[in-house]
Amino acid sequence: MSITTPISQENIIVGEVANGLPLTIPVYRLKGDGSGPSVYIQANMHGAEVQGNAVIFQLLEQLKQLNLKGDITLVPYANPIGCNQKSGEFTLGRFDPITGTNWNRMYHYNSDLVTQFAKDHSQYDDAALKNNFKQALIDEIDTKLNGPAYLLNTGKRIALNLQKLAHQADIVLDLHTGPISSKHLYCPTYATESASYFNIEHVLLIPSDFDGAMDEASFCPWWHLSDALGAQDRDFNVQVEAFTVELGSQEKIDLTEALNDANSILSYLNHKNVLVDARHKPSNITRYACHLDDYFAYYAPIGGMVEYVAPLGGHIKAGEPIAHVLRMERYLSEQPLQTLSLDCDAIAILHFASASVNQGTELYKFFTNVFEL
Amino acid sequence: MSITTPISQENIIVGEVANGLPLTIPVYRLKGDGSGPSVYIQANMHGAEVQGNAVIFQLLEQLKQLNLKGDITLVPYANPIGCNQKSGEFTLGRFDPITGTNWNRMYHYNSDLVTQFAKDHSQYDDAALKNNFKQALIDEIDTKLNGPAYLLNTGKRIALNLQKLAHQADIVLDLHTGPISSKHLYCPTYATESASYFNIEHVLLIPSDFDGAMDEASFCPWWHLSDALGAQDRDFNVQVEAFTVELGSQEKIDLTEALNDANSILSYLNHKNVLVDARHKPSNITRYACHLDDYFAYYAPIGGMVEYVAPLGGHIKAGEPIAHVLRMERYLSEQPLQTLSLDCDAIAILHFASASVNQGTELYKFFTNVFEL
Amino acid sequence: MSITTPISQENIIVGEVANGLPLTIPVYRLKGDGSGPSVYIQANMHGAEVQGNAVIFQLLEQLKQLNLKGDITLVPYANPIGCNQKSGEFTLGRFDPITGTNWNRMYHYNSDLVTQFAKDHSQYDDAALKNNFKQALIDEIDTKLNGPAYLLNTGKRIALNLQKLAHQADIVLDLHTGPISSKHLYCPTYATESASYFNIEHVLLIPSDFDGAMDEASFCPWWHLSDALGAQDRDFNVQVEAFTVELGSQEKIDLTEALNDANSILSYLNHKNVLVDARHKPSNITRYACHLDDYFAYYAPIGGMVEYVAPLGGHIKAGEPIAHVLRMERYLSEQPLQTLSLDCDAIAILHFASASVNQGTELYKFFTNVFEL
Amino acid sequence: MSITTPISQENIIVGEVANGLPLTIPVYRLKGDGSGPSVYIQANMHGAEVQGNAVIFQLLEQLKQLNLKGDITLVPYANPIGCNQKSGEFTLGRFDPITGTNWNRMYHYNSDLVTQFAKDHSQYDDAALKNNFKQALIDEIDTKLNGPAYLLNTGKRIALNLQKLAHQADIVLDLHTGPISSKHLYCPTYATESASYFNIEHVLLIPSDFDGAMDEASFCPWWHLSDALGAQDRDFNVQVEAFTVELGSQEKIDLTEALNDANSILSYLNHKNVLVDARHKPSNITRYACHLDDYFAYYAPIGGMVEYVAPLGGHIKAGEPIAHVLRMERYLSEQPLQTLSLDCDAIAILHFASASVNQGTELYKFFTNVFEL
């Protein structure tokens, strides 16, 4: 089989640890013919969320056999500290083990830059606006990376290095997983139509607020630029789409499922005109959506040992059991087995990864006020 | 339905933490008529291994409806520190988080006591031997617990408190789980015949050596006493049976499976004449055994992201794939997907709980040189 | 010696852990004659920051010999999870080990309540305003605590229970420590004058923004109420003072130093008219202040092994060495010992607790643009 | 200043982590003229015990200006996993975070090899015995390192790589620290005389048992060979000396103290005839010794907040206070401040690194039955 698109690799250094070993991240690049949008896909920013690496593997296996219109950059193992932080058998890679800061809340966004840019560049045509703004975002990151090293903490340095790559793209996909989870997609509301090209049943519609994550860092500047120009009566579409793709459960590699998810992503990329002569189409499934405000975290109302009984992706009726909580310390004096339920209909999206929970541990997250896309 | 056997509860204090809160363990007791052997069952010594609590729940639900010949003591939540040690979502409860010492390697055994006892009591009849030796074991523990508090570390104090309860019984079951695991039973070789009364397909036959675990701490003194008296040409059977029952995977509560396992235990207890008029019988399954020396730990020969493909409990042929290791950092320069296999036939008993492994992480444990019981 | 003021104790339950043990916090109360402001003091919200417990001990030892004008509530061991979370020898109690969330960023503040209150109550006199607003804040917390348990996560439930106590007081002190640290005080700018009554050389002046901490949760509502009423041309002083008192280094108990700090706090309370006939006066020391924006975090520009050489509390000149970084992996190929310095004059307030640092680890925090109070 | 002895560097690979990054260790070598014994010194096998790296730095700074009789190999950062395992601010590097196994208990020793060697080689002369046995030890390690990768766990692979280097030397120093600790030396009893050449006041005399540590792995084979040959009436001195040097407290770099310790080591090496024309002599200090059986671990008899008052290295009389334990949860109902003491005279060698302790936490270690060397 002839390989159509060559792949190149670069290893970027994003830090160094106490004994001086460098923290490196592999970056794979495929060149398009320049006629389509460029793409950035990363995986494994949270250490335990490994399945995205397998999806990137399956993407590479297919992409090398295709011709591309847009450039594609793929970054597995995006967090070399989180990847390797073990605590017992599990990968304690959701937050910096020193500070507790979520690795996916350290990206950079400067709203002043957007405001000023909108003021200074309103007379530019669309193409120039896009190019100049993209460059401004990259320059902002470069200024930080090239500034005094003592101003950057560990996670910020990793995040900025990744963000610099992401800002070069028109499409950004950040591959994550939940703890024990069904597949779902974080989608900015302006890009709702695109959600239908992924083979993902559950779509979470998020607003334009910036809370530090990669997807937000990628689309917020463009969304806010569009708003700011709109306030000047200039119509300028949001030029970048960015999604967080939640692939299922953490701590698992499933190569077959990874192929399905690679196909899902290729379907979306095909829709966005990134691929030449590709036949990837979305599956004919019903897609359920809810707004972020309706994404409901259910905390354990009591401590205990939990049997999770709500099927992930399942449509739960108000009052149906979602979990049993076993409490063996008071077997004689109270009901040792308690049943939990919801007050409203919902879809169970994910649950906690352990049966052993404190009062107040996040047990489940649910879609509520669900509608079909 | 009338409850036949009343249950009593006592909470024992096994320590206190830094802010002075006591560490307590619930102890449930059911009285028999004294005509059968007494039983001690504990669960959750390792924090993540919670399913034994559910099995104790299902045992209590049934036992309270039965009449008993022997007393039964049941101890869920045996390790109040391990139960509550979270690191990320997972329960880091296999070892003391301060020292790294495995909580199930801190029980006490004094071989000198056995030797001396055998010397001093050889003229006693069997019943007196048994009673006196049991008391001697309990006294030894009491001496330690009542000695200066500054001589006992945290885990030893917990272990001694549990061991004091266990030494009062003729039958000891310590309920554990593996990481991701099929059910299996640690069985001392002298008690091989009893293994057939549990509904557990995989039996690991272990020698009389003491390595600090509860099962060993329970049977080693009796086994060694039997040996020591045998050396004096006195025939004295091992009077205590003790097993570690591995119930499946950690971090999970499954009440249905817990009922199955409760029935498995009741089948064994019925065989041992603990129950009155019970009809619990073992299932008609093939039981596979191997000796501890043939219990084979397979370490990751390379670091990477692992797809586990050997079915747990499955009979693997030499050369068959047991895992794929994805290595995305050298996709272009080496084979990014490597397949692991074994040199010999084996049964896959358990595997590591995370897909993300260092070179040298224990990937799997296998039964080799398997035989049918 | 006669004890003048009786002390009462209540244990409040703020949660329960997986094996059902309750999380309790001791609350000590001393009654005043009602003629002075009431006081709330808590310690050890971060698990490793234990010295505040010793300060509360020394306060109790003295307060029971004094007569009081205002009520005083003292809460040691404020965080029963953080207190007991060990990882190796150290107390990993700065953030929830499951989520990474800083335990001192989970307090509650509802700015809408303030806005609405200012609108509805502008015609009230000062005393009624104060009483009603205090009650409104307490009611807000009660509503959350009495609402559905599944809406509260673990840390929020602890925080709300503490905040309910704090809202009842006119003066709130939250006792913390740094990692390796000199003493310093977080002081809201409106209360700058009060800072001079603590025997603490370094004062950090903070704005009225709410970022989730206890001090902010205590003063922000009152500060914002004062602002909102000011906008209606109603002059209403901020009625509550709240400080975070940083007592020095974590993981240490020093009873002598605790007595000094108790005297420092009594000096402030005496100034605020809480004590009857007390002679506690502030020490005659120079107090240095800086604004929060000038509180400078210096991150390790390289990974390595750090010898900290800036004396804590010391006035550092630009260019003076603050640390040496040893890098033994490239002894032959680069300078193995590198010296770090600052670009500006500063006071070293605290440094990291370990010599072993990654690139980007927070090495030091410095006061810059320092002025005398 | 002319550099007399050139230094060469090699980086050895001892494993790889989940994202494929290699674990490397720097190895520095200086050549002697072959007329003296060869030396192996390593540091930082436990992640938090960093001061040995600074001692190796100070050794290199001096050694490069000396001529050597024996070869010297120096290995800082001996444990690339332990070095970089952070949990909060501290370096959780005493045990494998996955398994809890102490990194310094994984070295290899095969007593059968010694027994067989003694049988087979008794007719050899001393020099041949030494050379052949050294080679046999190295071959044994090589066989393991070159065997199937799936037989080696992560820590064993690191340990074997280091042990291979150590077995090539006649003198082995493993540089460690305690938690909060005075300097002390683990010394095999046969080498007691050598202890007087280190500037270390406290000497712990240990027997020839193997418990998995580097010092034992280095001297046990030779000690046991000497014994086995002695049983054949062949007089063959132990040919290797190995010490664990405890440099003080963990998590600290002190370059001045490191120079003192480098001089202490050079004094010993000079005594052993490793250096040419060196003037390093031991200090004139009193050295106190005790036997390992008299090295007394004192566990916290109650949980609480500890003020450590026994001066490290101080001679404590029976009954003198060693610690105060503050217990703030029962201030009214029991004595909130309790004083701990010993039943016998002792020297305080080290104490726990945190004030916050559970009942049963190791508070102190003491030399008892002390004698002067």
C-alpha cells in the first residue's frame, strides 16, 4: 500500500525535572495542500486519560494513506508529568501533584488583546483579520515562553507550548476521557451544527466563557473577537472550532474503540474539508444535547460503598434507582443498604471511578433538560 | 420471616489519628450452639478491596435466618485508615501511606512460642492441646496489645486487634480482591480438600511459610505445632483452616456477585459443620490449581500504554497474545504497537489496573503448571 | 489561680468518610459580657499547617484567666480530612486529594445577596443594618446546609459549617502557615490600621475581591455592602475585620512561639475592645507592607537541587544570591552550580519546602515595592 | 589550578516510563593508577534524600585536583523515579509509589552462589579468590539484566544496574539521610575500626544479615564467603567494605555541610589508601556506637501534634522529656498537653518529619546501650 502523506516528527521540550531529565512531547505533522483548514489534535493532558493516544495512533494509520487539504498536527502524551505520576496502581495525573492545579486549567487568555485588536483592525478584510489575529495570539504565547523563565510555573510552561501549536490551527480537538464514562462532546454553542458530524451521542453545549481549558483557550479569542467586531457592526464569523472530545473511561486502552473514534473524527474533518476524496460520513444516530448549566453533578449524600446502577448513556427517569449505598458500620441500627435516585429525568454520562466514597464525593454527572440535536 | 440467630455489634478501637479521632472497626457476632467450629471473617484490609464488605452484608442477611452450630464473627471495614486514603479517585489503601508497608504483612507470629509449646505440652490430650494453644496464641497477642504503646506502630496495632479476634476461631477467611481479577483462593496445601467447597475456579496452594498475612498468621502456628508434635511422633492434625478469598476486582461493589460469594462461603461453612440444616452445596465446576512457586508475575518488558487482551480466568496458550503495548513516542522509528505473549501455557488470573505502565510494572499474574483439583 | 471565663465545647459533624466514621470538629466557646465585638478563630484548614492549633491552645490557657467583653469561638483541627491525609511523612492537606481543590477556596459568597440587601435595607439604621445583614449571611449558609445533601461536595460542606460560625463574629482570624516561612499577615486594605496591633513584621494588603478563602468570605460581603450603600450616599463602615494570619512554617509545633503569637493576637483583640482589663500591647517593631499585586512568586527557572540562601524576612538587594541550584547530571558539560538572584529589591517571605524542584516549581515568594506601615 | 585527574561521564539507562521517556542515571568515573582499592559512591536512592548529591559535587571538586591510586565511580541521582515523585511539596521517593516497596530493599543476593563458590575455589590463592568472586558476583547480576525483561520489576532493574557498578568496587558508600536527623553511619561490625576515619559521631553496628539494602548487598557476599572459607579453616579476610552514610536531614541541600562530609569521606578513603599524597585526616571527636538490636524505634503512644524537644545527637536521660503531644480535641476533658519520655538513657538520632502524627507513627529513633568506639 502506498503511503500518500508523509509524517514528520519533532520532539518539543516543555520542561525539566529535578534530576535534570528533559520533559519532551512528540509532535507528529502531516502536510496538506493548503486548500483546507489546518487541524491540531492532542491527547493525554490528564495522565489517566490515555485512550486519546490510541485514537491518535488509529488516525495516523489512516491519515498516512490519505491526501490532505489542510495540515494536521497530532500530539499524544501531551503531559509528560501527568503521564507518569503513579499513586498506587493509578495515574494521578489530573492535577499538578505539588499544587493541586488541574493541568487543563492553565492555558492562557488575554481578553485585553482581543478588545484592542478589534479596535485596531476593524478596517482589515476578513483574510487579513484572520491572519493577523492568529499571529497576534501566537506572538502573545511566544512572548511568555521567551520571557524570564522564573515567571512561568511548571504547568503553565507545558500549557503554553501546546497552546502555541494549537493557535496555528483552525480546528482544535483535545482528547480526554471521563472517569467511568460514556462518550460525550464539549461543543461551543456557535459550533452546534458541527457536533452532528462526530459519532458521539451526547453533546454538552458550552458558552464562550474562559475557564482555562484548551478548547476554551482556542475558541474564546475568536468568539470574543467576533462579538467585539459585531459591536462595531462588522460581521466576522468565528474562525476556529475547538472541541473537547470525551472518549469514554480513563486508565483503558481499547484499540478497536479507538478506530471507531478515529473514524468519528475523520467524519468531522471530512465535513470541514480537511481531507481529499475521503468517504468518512457520520453515523446515523440520535444526538442528545444539554446546556452546561443543566449538566448536573450529583454528590454522595452519605459516605459508604456504592454500587452504581444507572447505565452510562442511559435515560433515567425521576425516582429510578441510580445507586445503592452500602453502610456496614451500622448494620443493626439503621438501613444498611440505601437507594439513591434523582428528582428529574436525566441521562447518566459518567460516574466516579471507585465504589468507596466520602459524603460529598461527586458520584455522577447527568445531562438534564435534554433535547435532541 | 422469623430471624433465628440474633446479631450483636461491638465497635473496637484500633488507633487514633492526628486530630484525635478514634479509628474504630465494627464487629458483628452470631452465636452458635457450640457444637460446631467457630468462624472469623474479615474484609477490606486493603482499602480498595471493598467487595468483601458486600459479601459480609449478604452473609449477615442469610445467617440471621439460620441456626448455627459454631459462633461466627464478621468484620467489615477492617482497616479504617486504608478505607479512607484517597489519592485522586482511587483508594490508596494497599500500604501504609507513610511507610509503604503492606497492611497485610503486619500480623504477628512467634515460632519460638510454638516450639516451646510443643515441648511443654506433648503429654496433653488433643482437646487440651487445642484449648491451651489457642489461649497461648491469644495471650501472646494480648501481651503485645497491653504492653507499652510506644512499641507498636500503627499497622501493627490494627493487625494485632484483628488477629486477636481471628485466633479465637477455628476457621478464618480474609476477604480480598485483586486489581482487575478473576476469583481465586489462597489455600494452604494441607487444606486442599476444603477448596472444593468454595465456588472458586482457581486455587493457589501455598506452603506453611509465614510472610505476615492474616491467613498465614492464622494457620502457620497450628501447622507448625502439628509438625513439631509429629517430630515427637505425636499425631496432631492442623486444627485451624484459614484462606484468603480473592473475590474479583477492586474498587467495585456488586451486590449480586456478593450474594454468589456469600453462598460459596456458606457452602464451605456447611461442609465444615458450622450451620444447622443448611442446604448450601458447592457448584459443580472444574477447579484449577497451581502451587505458589508456579504463580508467575509477568512484568512489563517495556513502558507504554497497554491493551490487556488475555481473558481473566482464560486458558492461554504459549505464544498467544496477552497484551498490546502502544508506544506513541517513536511511531516513525520503531514498531508503535508491540504484542506480548507467554513462553508457556497459563491461566490469566489478574492484571494491572491501569493501561499506563512503566517498564517493570507487574502486568499480569498467571497460574502455570496448572492441574485440576 | 481562679478561672474567670468558663469554656464550653461542642463537636460539630461536618461529613462522614467511606466507612461511615463521622468527621467532627471541636468548637470551644467563651462568653463575653456582650459589650465588645465577638471573635472567631480557626486553625489547620490546610492539613500541614498545624501551628495554629498550638496558638489556640495558648489562647485558651490565657483567655480562661481573663474576663471578656465579646464572645470568642475557637476552632482547632478545622479540617478533619486534611489533618489526616499523609503521603510519606508529610501531611498532604492543602487540597482535596480526590479533586485537587484547595480546601481554602471553597467558602461561599453571593454578591447578589449583597446588592439586593443594599437596595432593600438602605433606610435601616446602622445597628439594624448590621444585625439584619449578619442574619442574612447566616441564613444563606443555613439554606445551603439544610438543602439536598447531594448538592454539596465534601469540601464545601466543611467550609459552610465553618463559615456559619465565622459569620456570627465581628472579627475573624484564620490561622495558617506557609511552607518554610516567616510570619506574615493577609490584611484587607480597609483594615490596615489594625495590622499594627499584631506582632507581625510583614503585612500583605489585599483588595476586596473574593477568591474563595475564609478571610475574604468574612469581609467581602461587608466591604461590598459598604460600597453599595456608599453608592447610595449612605456612609456605613465595614463592620467586620478578617485576617489570615501566617504563623511561620508548616509541619511544626513550637509551643513557645505559639505563646508569642497568642500574645500578638491578644494585643489585637485588646485593641478591638474584646478583653476586660487586659494589658496586651503590640511590640515596638517596624512593620513592612506590600500590595498583593507586588507579592511576587519566583518559579525555578531550571530543575535541580536547591540551596535556599535568602534569609526569610530578610531584605534582599537586586542581584544578591537567593539560591544555588545544583545540577549533577551535566557536571562536565555545563556549570553544575548556578546562582539565582532577583532583578529588584525585595523581602523574602517564604520558600518551597523541598530542595528538589522541577523547572517551574514555586521557589520563593517575595514582597516587592515594600513600604513601612 | 591544574586538574590532575580527568573525569569521564556515562549515562546509563535503567528503565523507561509510560510515555517512553528513558530513565537515565549519570555515572562519573575517575581513574586511579591501580595501586589502591576502587571505590563506588552513590546518592539519592531515596528521592527526598538529596544531600548526597551535594556531597558528590564537593567530592568531584576535590578529587579532580588529586591523584588517585584506586578508581572512583560516583553516581548522583541514583533513582530517577524516586527523585521526581512529588506529593504536595515533598518528594515521595522512599518507596515505589505503585507497590510500596522500599527502593533500598530491592538489591540482589544469592547465598547459594557464595556457598558453591567457597566449595569450588578453596584451593585458589587470595588474589585469585578475590578476582574470581568479584567476577562471579558481576556475572550473576549480568545474567539477570540480560535475561527476559518480563522477569524484572521496575525497582529491581534500577537496583541491579547500580549493584553491577558497586560489585566492581572494593569500597562502597551509599549516601542517605534520615527524615530530621543527626549524622550517623551504618557500619558492618567487621569494619568497626574504619568507622573512626569518618567524621561521624554516631555509628550503628550491623550484622551480616541481608535485608535488601545496597550496603548489605555489597558486603554480605564477602562476609559470608569469609565465613564459609573459615569453616574450611581457610583464613580469608572480608575484601569489601560497605557503609550507608546518613548525612543528616532529607529535603535539604547545604553546600557547606556537604564539603564537611566530602572531607569526612576523603579522610576515610585516604586511610584506605585510595588517594595519592592527600592530607585528609579524621577529626578528633568522640564516636558513639550501638548495635542494631539496640537501635530503638519509639512510636507515638497517642495521636496528636508533636513538639519534638530531644536535641538530635543529644544524650537523653531516662525520664527526661523527649516530646510534647498537643491534643486539642479534648482540651476540657483530659490533659491537652502530654509529655513523653524514655525508660532508659539514649542518644536521639532522628525524628519524624511532621508534627502531625497518628498513634503508632515512628516518632524517634534512639541509640541505647551506647558505648564509645
